[in-house]
Amino acid sequence: MSSIDEIRDARIKKLELLRSRGVNPYPAEANREISLKEATEKFDDLEKPARRGGKKETKWISGRIMSIRGQGAIIFITLNDGTGTFQGLLKKDILSDDKFDFFNAVVDIGDFIEIQGSFFTTKRGEKTLEAKDWRMLSKSLRPLPEKWHGLQDVEERFRKRYLDILMNPELKELFEKKAKFWSATRNFLKKENFLEVETPTLEITTGGAEARPFQTHHNDFDIDVFMRISVGELWQKRLLAAGFPRVFEIGRVYRNEGSSPEHTQEFTGMEFYAGYMDYREGMEFTEKMIKEVALETFGTLEFETHGHKVDLSKKWERISYVETIKKMLDVDVLSSTEKEMMKKLDEVGVKYEGANKERLTDSLWKHCRKQIVGPVWLVDVPRLVSPLSKAKPENPLLTERVQLILAGAEMTNGFSELNDPIDQSERFEVQRKLIEKGDEEAMMPDDEFVEMLEHGMPPAFGFAYGERLFAFLVDKPLRETQLFPLMKPKKE
């Protein structure tokens, strides 16, 4: 078997042969008249004149050569242009000796070419274009992976995602579904009179989540700034104060944290904010939204994910954060001390970072969450772990926050937005003290946001989901559903 270097050297000689004959191996223009999908769908009409004995209709089609087979004076090729595949036939007596032999001399699997000819059906019933001319569009210098083995190494697959997708039709379909997922999300919200907006990705203080941000330097202002950790939560709330009743954004989010099957440092998220809507109405609204988006994307509401069968079609049960932990672990997170919480975490073998009550409460909940199949709405989330959500009037230690739990993981986050500036300022102060004690995930206070609240923001419901929801519905790790996940540089 030839090495990659030997194959490349041989193809470079073919490249030089093309140029020596006055052929540009990389022309800017193409003569393509129809896509390969159109050639397949319109084949009967394209072949019809020839079947009736009339003049054959000729067309140019283009694509990458995925296979070459044949010998002697006849060659079959398979083209792929991204819309579909189609078979081409090159015959020496039709093309002429020179064009046929030149094809044999310079063309390889992986090259982009175009062929002109007429359509017919082979004896085996295969739709085919019989070429009377051909032209090079892009000469490949490296071979494609073997069709049946492809790229086996996971890291190599991510680095050469273009080859991974090319050789794996199911992967291509996955990313088409992902595009449909976000398109369905966007269309639903626009149908419900939400305005799509764009908010800053560089911030002086990060808001809207508890996560460690990426930090960089703004040379013109000579200040340090952060990549956003939410899809513009505090900015979108400013827009509610500005008089926009409903806004949403779909965009990239950055969190400088560890990787796992459910976490990456960069991902796409959606957040919306609806004025004059509370969390109860919000649960009904978003349950309807997720069901419609899932049905439009996948054509079903029944999924198998992470070893569980999940049916989104039924009415989603509602469970209490505090009562669920109490039931599973016999711990009341509202009244237990840090010492009692740490003891329980040690008992169940959960590793935790930080000994403050907020982090310990979150660790206890995450342990319980893994045991919940769902779909369920989690409600009554403690105020301590919800610095931006409105407290429940009947119990100020709890908030009007809701989360969809699916196959042991949090899929969404939403709550009646806190619009009391005094309360918000006090909660930011709690976060400030956590930061001073070294908590790198505590939320940065934003005094200008509090100032906005003092001007007045309407009651509102905010809601978010990200790529994780899509990844769970297709039952794949998050990185597998990203086109180009970040990779460490190759070691020399």
C-alpha cells in the first residue's frame, strides 16, 4: 500500500500534467446546469426525449468523484455534490480517444469534475448520464478515507470533520437535523411575536449564569473583558425595560470549564424574555414550544437516550427541588448546615468543590437529578442557587424557577425574572462575597443592571436551552453534535 506522501507525489505529477496541457486544475467557474438531486428527481423528464427517439437533451452536472470503476473503453463514476449522488458513464467511442485517455491519466477519486451528456437508464435500472465531455474543477492531492473504514480515530474524525461528514451520510443528516432544530426554534418564537436581537459577546461583567468565564484584553480601551456565559440575559432584560415586550437570541456562549459528554467550552444557546408572563404560564408555553420543535425536527416525540425511553408527548409532571432531595437523601437543604451537607455527600461518594452552602446544595441536587428520567418540570428551586429569579411570595427561600429534567440532566432553565432592584442588589452582594472567598463560578455583580431595574422593568419570564437538548434527543455526546469542536494542537 502506498504511503500518503507517495500518493500525494503521484497526484502532484497529474496536476503538472493538467497544467502542461493548458488546463486550469482549479477554475473559478463551473458549467453546472442542474444539481444531482434535481437530476434524480427530474430524471424521467430528462430521459423522455431519448426514449421517444427524439433529440437527446444534454446537461452539465458536477460533483466530487466518490468511486471509479470499469476497464478498457468504459468507465463508470459516482458523483456527489452535497445534494445527492449520481452515476456518470464515460465511453471511449463517445468521448474520443484523447479525452478518455486524458481522464484516465489525470483523474482520481476525490477530484471535483463536471460532465456533460444525456440521460439514460442502464440495463440494471440505474439512472445515468452518458458523458460526451468532461472538465476538471478541483484536483485533489490527498486521498479520501476508505469507504468502509472511514476515520476510526475519534480525534482524527474531529480534526478532519469535512472527511468524516463526507464519508458518513448519517453524520451529515445529523447536522441537517441540528440546523432544522434551531430553525424550528426561531420560527416558533417569531410566530409568537418575539423579536430576534443580537447582544454583546464581550462584557465588562458576565451575567446570566454561574460559570467561569474566558478573559481577554480589549486593546483599544485597554481593559480586560470577558466572553459571555449566557445568551445576553442581562442585555435582553434591558430591552424589556426599553419597551420591547418579547425578545430572543440564538447565539454562541463561552464557559471556561471542564469537558464532559454534556459540557463543552463553546456552544450555541437560545434565550427569550417575555414581558407580562410568569413561570406558570412560562411552563405551559415552553412545554408547547419544545414539543413542536422536537416534532418538526425529528417527526416524533418518543426518544431513546442515555439508556432511557423518553416520551415527550405526555403532560410533564412537576417535582419539587427541596422535596426531591429530602426524599432521596433525607436532607433538607433549606435548614441543614454545611457540615451536615458535606457528611451526606461523603456518604454517597459525591466529590464537591467549595464548602459554601450554595455549592453544597447544588452538588446534592445534581446527585439526585441523575436518577430522574423525566420529562419532568423541576420547581421550587432555592433562592440561594437562583440569584436572578423572583422569590415565591409564600416562601421567600424558594424561587419561581423551572427546569426541564430529561434522562438525568438539566435541559432548560427558566424563571419569573427578579425585577426588584433592592432584592437584586442584595443577591449580587451575596455573590460578591462568594467571589471574594475564591468561588470562581459565582455570578459577577452588575451595578448598571441594578440601575436599570431602578428605572423599572415589567414582570417577565425568561427561558433558555442549548445544544445539550438536541444532543440528548439524538442520544450523542455534545461534542459529537458540534461541527468543529475545539481540539488541542497536534504535537510535533
